[in-house]
Amino acid sequence: MLKVENLTIAYGKTEVVHHVSFDVKKGSVVTIAGANGAGKSTILNTIVGLHRPKEGSILYKGEDIARKAPDKLVYKGIRLVPEGRQIFPEHTVEENILLGAYVEKDAKKIRDRMDEMYDRFPRLKERRKQIGGTLSGGEQQMLAIARALMTGPDLLILDEPSLGLAPIIVKDVFKLLTEIKQTGVTIMLVEQMVDNALSISDYAYVLETGNIVFSGTKDEVKNSDDIVKAYLGNV
Amino acid sequence: MQQLIFGLANGSIYALMALSIGMVSSTTGIVNFAYASVVMMGAMVSWWLMVIYQFSYIPALFVAIAVSIVLNIVIYETCVKKLGNLLDNVGWIITLFGASIILDNIARMLFGTEPQAFPYLFGGKMVTFFGANIMLHELMMITIAVVIGVAYQTIIKKTRFGRAVRAVAFRPATSELMGIKSEKIILSCFAMAGAVAAIGGVLIAPITFASYTMTYSIGLKGFAAAVLGGFGNTKGAFIGGFLLGLIEAFISIFVPAGIKDSISFVIMIIVIIFLPGGIMSAKIFNRNWSAAEKV
């Protein structure tokens, strides 16, 4: 599905990600773990076209998308749920969801998908006339995910979906991601708090200061004491 | 009554100009210092078409709108976009002032320094309205301004384009993730602002006469109205504009005409001191305000 090869990313002259390669297989859940400043968000922003890589290629369904504009990638079925949710706080919940379908021209498709989202997230339906800024953190995360699902993406990328949420709500978010995976969507996650993320992942990469220092299935990660101690805390 | 209509008519133009400023600043945070020159250019171009080429009022207006749209787009492409990330620099303050000076001097060279009489809509026909003689042109000014204001608010509130404009104003990068081309949205805001500026210029020119000095005589009033209503607040722009027009009209009964213009700026200074966010930021308008963002 997604194959990143030899990716190097720089801000100005400062290289923050060095020759990183990884692979996301169709229908799987892949986690990239790592501490603050490891370059996780930078990689995601580059995949969705907000940032241009210095070197390397990003192959999506066999096509190099490394220098494509974000709106082109939305058409191709890649959606990012950004760090900190980034919902539109002064738009209503419904408007937020509609903005998620901005590139969709077919009014019927938009309505069907919106009904689908309201079925899945009854809380959002209740609050559809409320402005986004008044939602709780968990509701905002649901809204951000619903917004991303409005174009029916093939690859859903989430940047720290658990950030700033109560543990019980984090459980809900990951349960939801498992459900989304079952509908055939490939999921790529970035997390600092990896225990929940690993539990739903098929494969994981550990990133440290711009380099991948470990990769393996979730059991391999859990069984690797050094990695767990050094980067992940208690798993 | 005559003063009231006169105040509302002038106010409607101040409102249009404040709206033009607000359209740009609400989406980009940029104060388009060159906008007043675009207002002036709109007026001068249509004067030129009407007097030299015998255009009638409406076609001249449309050409002026087209010219101003192009001007504003050129201003954006040359003075704003080239500077890169707007959060990183304030170079646009200087480039936009520069653009304003360039446009003013082009106008002076092309159209001369004399203030030119400008024809009225409907040939300056008068109507009697509650016992007062009122020019149809003034009523048209008010009507057009209100129609534009209502249309703009409807577009912004109800349409897909409007949703995108508000989204880009708030989170340009996240908007890109939705597939919105932020760049295009900003460009269309500049274009709309240019059109509105031209309409304002062409409508007020019969009252003030058209000359390259309109940039300062009229343009600054637009800023006063924008500040009065709250910068970047397109609804406030209308309230600020009409308020400024009315205050001027009634004050001119009591003070000599020479001082009249300074009044609007005294008011602007007072508002900035006591309500830095403009009149719309006053508590009574914001009882239900709760945009506390949770991150």
C-alpha cells in the first residue's frame, strides 16, 4: 500500500529524518513509535504533502507521491487526522464533517456518508448544530476521525490520537480504529504512548532522532527488552 | 431626514470599504494597505471610460470592477505571495504601502491631478421622501451596500466556498488536509475584495469627485470604519461603516466642514483605546461567546 524508501526530510538546512524506509501493507495497522522530536509528525506531514522531502521516495499503490499537493492525495484516498485533532472550532460539528468531504462533488454520496458517520457517532449527531470548540477532547477526536472518513479513504493516518485524552476515552478511540480496520481501511499510527497502539498493530517501527532503530511485529517489539526499556516505557 | 440619508449613503461606502479590508484580513491576517488605491483606481478608470469613451454608468462600473479584481490579484501575487510564510515576516506592510504609492502616481500620470466631476447614477434624479429631497443615487448606494453585505454573509455562512474561507482563516494547514487549496481561497478573497473596493469607489466618486487623492480622503475612512467595527470582522465592518457615516453627517451640522474629517479619526482613536477589538467586541454583543478551544 505505502512504501517509503530512503526518505530524508529537512527543515531548512537541518536534517530531521535520515534515510528512513518502511512499509505499510494493505489492510494492516502499522505503528511508528518514538519519543518527542524523533521526527514522527514530520514523516506524516511529508506523506500527506504538507512538507516536501529532501530525498527519497514515497510509493502509494505503486505511484511516487513524494511531491504531490495535499488535495491530490485526498483524492487518492490518503487522509491524515492531525496531532491535537485540529478541528475547526468556530464551525459547527456538521460543517466540520462537510469540510471533510470538501473534495467530494456528489451531493448524494456526501449525504450517505454523513448518515453513516452519524450512525457510528451518535454523540456527534446530537451535537451537530453545536460549534466544534465546545466539544470535549474525546468528542473532538471522534469528529476529527469522522471528518477524515468522509471521503472514504484507503489509508488513514493518525498522529497521536491518544494525545491529551483520558485513558478510558483512549480505549474508545482504539476500539473505533479496530472497527475501521475491519472495514478494509489500512491504518498508520504514530504514538508516544505505545501500549494501546501496539495492541491493535500488526507491525511496528521505533524511531529515534530521525532513524529507525527497530522494526518488527508487535510481539517482537514486546519481547525485545532493550527496546522496551529504552524507548517505550512499560508495555 | 436629508442628513440621515446622506449619512447612511456615505456610511454604506465606508461599510463597503471596511468589508473589502475585512475580506482579506479575516482570511489572511493581512491588512491590505494598498486597498484604498484600488478604490481610487476603480473610480478613476470608470470616470475615464465615461468621460472619454462615453460609456454609460453601469458598463463603466463593470469594467472598473474587472480592473480592480485584476489589480488586487496582481498586488497579492507580487506584494504578498512572494514573501513566503506570512507568520515569519511583516514585509507585506512595506510592499503594500509601496504598491499604494505606485498606483497613486500611475493614476496621477494617467488621469491628471484635477479632481474630476463624476456623473451620478440616474442622472442625479431627485425624489421626495418624507418631505426631504433625496437623490436616487444615494438610495442606490445604500441598497447596493446592503445587498452586497447580506450576499457576502450568506455566502460565508451557507455555502461550501464560505465554509472553506472560514476554515482557511482559522487553520490554513488543516484546510489543506481537507483538500482545500488555501492558496486559491485566499486569491479569491483578494479578488472579491477588489470588486467590492471598485463598487465603493465608483459609487462615492460623484459625491467626492474623482481624483488620485481619493486614496487618502476616502480610503482612510475605510480603515476608520474597519477599526470601529473590529478588524477582520465583516459584520462589524457594516456597523462601523454606517455608524461612521451617521456620526459624520450629524456632526457636520454643528462643526465646520474642515474639522469634519478629523472627527472620524478622533472617534477611531477613542474606540481603539477603549475597545481595541472594535465595537463588536463590546460585552453586550458577546453574551453567548464560548469559543474556548480545547486542544
